[in-house]
Amino acid sequence: MVFRFCTMIELKTLSAPVDDIYATQPNVLTFWESDNLGMGTLYLTAHTVTWMNEENKGFILTYPAIAVHAASGSNEQFNDPSLFLLVDVSKTDILIHPDEDEQNDDDEEFKTASIRFVPEDSGSISHLYQTMNTCQELNPDPKDEMDSSTDDE
């Protein structure tokens, strides 16, 4: 299996979620890989993670698409504390425009992207992380459930 990193996300016009909202965080600067997507609002719902800017452009992730999430402090590569996500792009409907050297597509590849949510209120990161843990548990990856039922046989 080859790991590849995707860049350049296409933001969609969205409506703010209204159902099963566990957390709403305004003034969240968002980075897709190293691309600054700007300031917006982060919504953690029972089934999705939604980020959208003031023009109602953004993206939606389902929890099974999130391979890893972590509360991250500042480091050499990224100066601000953030909520870090590693996303399996193949499990999303996000449109990606790969770099020119990534144009040669291979179905065997696991395409990932890193997302960093940097709230203006850095004290909210711990709460967002804990909320995401709760919501992630509500949404196990169906493939993982099938694998564990196969192990039981």
C-alpha cells in the first residue's frame, strides 16, 4: 500500500448543521495540508465534522473518514496549537485537485490529507478533542465492524 498526500481542496456551498450538534466553535482558522483555508466555524455533530467560512463555503467529513485525530501543541512544523486530523480522502466526497506530480492515479493508493483546526480560543482544543472522541465512538467504521465479526467466527 502506498501513502499519498493530496492537496488543493475544493470548498462547497453548505448550510450550517442543525441536528445533533455536540460542539460549535467560531473563529477557527483551518489548514488543509499547508493551505490556509481561512477563518470559519467548526461544527462537531453526532455524524459529521463540518467547517465553513463566512461565505458558507466549506467541507463535511464523516467520522469513518477520520483515520486519526489529536490535540496538537505548537511545534517546529506548525506554530499554533490545533485539533489535528488525518483524513482518508477516499472515504469523503471532497473534491481534490492533486499536484501535477500526483496526476498519475493508482487505485491501490490510500490517499490522505492532514487538516488542522486552529481555534482563536486555543483553550477550546481539549474540549473539541474530547467531543470528537465521543462522536467518533458513535460512528465506528463499518469495515472495522465487519473485520471484527469475521474474527469471531
